[in-house]
Amino acid sequence: MTIDWLIPITHWLPLVQDKGKDKTALEDITPETVSKAADTVVGSLSDIWSNFLTHTPYMIASLMVILFTFVVVFMMRRFGRHFFRRTTSRKSLQDLLTRLLTIVTWILGLLLAAMVLIPGLTPAKMLGAVGLFSVAVGFAFKDIFENFFAGILILWHFPFEEGDVIQCEEIVGRVERVEVRNTAIRRVTGELVIVPNLFLFKNPCHILTNRRKRRVSIIAGIAYSEDIETAVEVMKTAMTTCATVRDDEPVQVFAEGFGDSSIDIEVTWWTGSTPFAIRESKGEVVTAIKKALDQAGIEIPFPYRTLTFKEPLRVEGGEG
């Protein structure tokens, strides 16, 4: 019986001791302790406010430097274009030089503002920090910087301008604007495509409107029973009536080969370089050649098929 009474007492004894410890810890928190903690917080806030007030002139001067840089950049954009128009006639190169000048101005202005804001910051330390920062940003935004430098090279050296019609892989359209990172191309079907400059820089790019004229070819067929030389002359005469065919380049009409049902004749001429000019010229030339061959009585055959059988066919007549 004595052992049974001792077990509950030993079970509740640690709890009573823990309550006594908590009561002792609460008694240790005196008003003097709370006052010291409050004084520490107030002192820290007072020091922060004092440092802020002490550093306020540097902040105001730094903001003034940034504002002055903004004004300088605005003036450079306005008068830089007029100046670069005298040095080069390429609009893309004018835009590139203006953008590079504004970027360099902003970088110098921000560096100067940082050195004004932090008096102990020297140009050497700033350049070192910028170098480390640029390496980190370069690895993080590799694709963006690749497109940026590709855009600079396109604006500087590539021969197409705004308004040119280009073809790159599956993209065919008119260039609406060339930016540092992207190029906006309006497809011939009306859609606007934003193409990364790195794509244009790495892949073959065809400038369809690099010249004002392009050579176009079509294939016309005549029956095997027709005279080839006569058909060639008829086609050449028909080409002279087409207004979209340029007369400063020769028209070439040659027999090309033996087709399945016709003698194939290649007709080549020069016309405008835009997609619309090419479609318009093809329509006019095809119409003129068809009309001339019909008037000359030269047949343009349909596909013929000759069927042969291994054994003669037997035709059975129907009952009377």
C-alpha cells in the first residue's frame, strides 16, 4: 500500500517543480528590464533617423545627378539623330549610334550617382563591382544578351532596313522595325511576328527587296505534235505585251525537257522585287502566253495516259 501512494507523488513532483521555475522566470522580468529594452529600441531608431538625416544631402545630390543624366539623355536623343543623319544615310545605323550613346550616358550617370550617394566608393571599387555584377547577370540572362549583341551587329552591318521584305527559314514578310533585341516582321498574310535577333543572325536571311527587280520563271507545256521553235517565238512575242515585264533585262524562253504529256518550255523574265509585284507579273504573263498560244493554234495538252494490257481485251456485244 505504501508503494502505491508513492507512485502518484513521484509523478506530479516534476510538474510542480517546473511551475515553480516558470514563476521564478516571470518574477525576474522587472520594470527596470522592460525600461532598458525600450531605451535600447528607441536609441537604435534614434541613431537610424540621425544617420538618415546626416545622409540626406548625399541622397538629394544623387537624385540630382540622376535627374541631370535624364535631361542629358533626352537632349542626346533629340539632337543626336540630327547629327548622325549627316554622318550616315542608314536609318538603322543612326538609331544604333543614338541608342549606344544614351546607354553609355546612363551608365556613367548611374555610376556617378552611386559614388555621390556612398562617399567612400571609389571608381576602382565601382568598376570592380560592376564587373562582378555583369558576369553574374551575363550567366543569368545569357539569351537576352546574345539577342542584344546580335541586334547591334544587325543594325551595324546587315543590309536590310525597315520596309525591306526578307525571308528567314519559314518566315517571309516586311520588316516593320528593328530593335536591339527583336525584329518585328509583318508576314505577307498580315500576321506580325516578333523574331529574336539571334535567330536572324544565325540563319541564312534572304533580302528579297535588296534590289528593285527579281527574276521569275514559269514552265509552259505544248503538245508533242507542235513545233517547238514556233511556240518559243509566240511566247517571246506575248511577253512583249506585258507591262510588268522589265525591258532593261532580256526575256529568256528555252525548251527545258520532255514532260509526261508535253514539251516543257521555261519562260524567265525580270519584274519588281516585292511579293505582290511577282504575283501580279506571273498572272499577267500566264494570261498573255495562254492567249497567244490559243490564237496561234498551238495545243496546251492535258495529261495523257496510255494503258497497255498483257492480253487482248475481248469485247462482248450485248444481246440483240
